[in-house]
Amino acid sequence: MKKHATYKLLTALALTLFTIGAVAQETTNDSDDSELMEKKGFHFGFFIGPYWANKYTANLYNGYGLDVNGAQNEFDNSYMHNKIINEYGGGYGQVDQIALALGPNVQNNTQWHFGASDMPQNMHYTISFLVGLNGRYSVDKKDAIILNVNASKLKIAGNFTIETDVPLTANQLSGSYYVNTFDIVGSEQRLIFQFGYARICGDNKRLNFFLEGGLNATLAKFDKNYIVINNLKIDLTANYIPPGSSTANSSIYFPKHIGIGFGAFASAGFNITMSPKWTVQLLYSPTYDKVNIGVNPLYKLEHQAGIRAYYNF
């Protein structure tokens, strides 16, 4: 599935490049090639492409949550335990919404079980799009100072299990208990700033290889985290007040996860001069930085690729 999504993204990028090239070719057929050389001055444009986030920080969305000291909760005071067992599972003498969501075969909370071994183990980011505004100041025909601002909304995916004493579907294999898998989902916002130097390698008037690198800063913000049990969607981050209590349960403290981390980036690709006014770049750009949210953030590699189009003023 991941490979299929990657192929679709790369195909879309290739079609976009082909379309831009076709339009630009029409506008430059009568141009002197000498006009296509890079010029000094400010160039502004946009970037779009796939973004592969490192899965390390995905564990922030694994349903445990963090305590007031920023450490991961134990199972008994985790977000998922509080939501599934206490709030939605009839833990306070309320209606067992988990049994209702599991289906008509499950009558009450004596027929379903959720323990530490059922917690998510495979949290990961899915491939997302990175879009942004990019600019450069060309000091000569080959060298430029660059400033990029790119943004992405990432999706985090995983699954957890609930065991039942009865089958939920007719095709489940018989046994002493039945393991049922459900989705846990998260989303995260990132804003990436890059400042650095770019160098065009070659003297061809239309197509050259280029390199760039510099400083990278990533602002990351926790957005959402929820689980889905059939038709029941449960927000893991929403505070609740147990019956008979005047204050929220402190065990489900939810801090605001937001932070900025610094690192470095590098890019390589092809610089294509389409016309005197338009330049297109096809590039791959890894970053080595710290996404400063979650427990014990570390420096990790992230990857992005895409198309950048500059308008030459």
C-alpha cells in the first residue's frame, strides 16, 4: 500500500513537470538561448511534494499519553485505559458503549477485555504532502541564498486490539477468545524553515544539476488523537469529569505538545530553465533534525522530494 501511494505521488509530480515544460516550451521557442541563463536578483515560487516523516515521534500518539512531568503514562493511567475501561466501558456505572459498538453478540463488559498487551505497538506516519513558498537571491549565475517555508499536516496510523469471548463476525475462527483489531489515528502539523546556500553545477543554458544545504528548523504541533471501534469514535485527548467529581481526573492530564527543533538540510536535483521568467527544480531533500515533541526527542532523518517552481523577477 505504501509503495502504491509513493508511485502515485511520483507520477503526479512527473505529470506536473511535463505540463509545465510543455507550456514553457511554447513560450520560449522564439527566445534566444542566451536569455535563459540564470540572472541576479530575487526569485520567488512554490514547492510541492511527498514528505516521509521518521516514525520515532509517532509513539506520542500510541494511546498512553504523557504525565505532568512529560513521561509516558503506565497502562493503568493511560488515555486509552481511562477512555475504554472507565468512561466508555461502563466503569462508572454508565452504559457500556464499548459493548454496543462491538456489536449485538457482545452483551456487556464481561464479554470483552482490554489489557496492556492490547495497546498499539506499530504507530507510524503515513506519506503526506509538503507544500510551501520558496525564495532565493541569486548573487550570480550559479550561486544563491535560499529561504524556504514549507508546511505539512501529517497523519499517524496504527492499530490496537480488544479481545471478546464471542465472535463479532461469522468468519472468525473459533477459539477460547477472539482478537479484534481496530484503528488508532493521530494528526500533526509541521512548519519547516530552511535557510542556506544553493549552487548550480554546470553551464548548460536549460538543464543543470544543483546542490544546496543549510540550517533547518521544524515547528511541530500535536493536532488530534483518537480511536475507532466500528462506528464509535473516541477522542483520547478530551478531558472528562467522572460522575460525582467536581474536577477533572488528574490522571488524564493533557499537555500542549508543541515544540521547535533545529538541524540541517541538504538537497540535490535538476535545475530546468523553462523560460526567461520561469525556473523549475526537481529535487530530493533529506533533513537531519529534532522534532521537539514527545518523550526524549532525538535527531533523526526525515525525507522529502518534489517540484519547486521559481518566478524570476
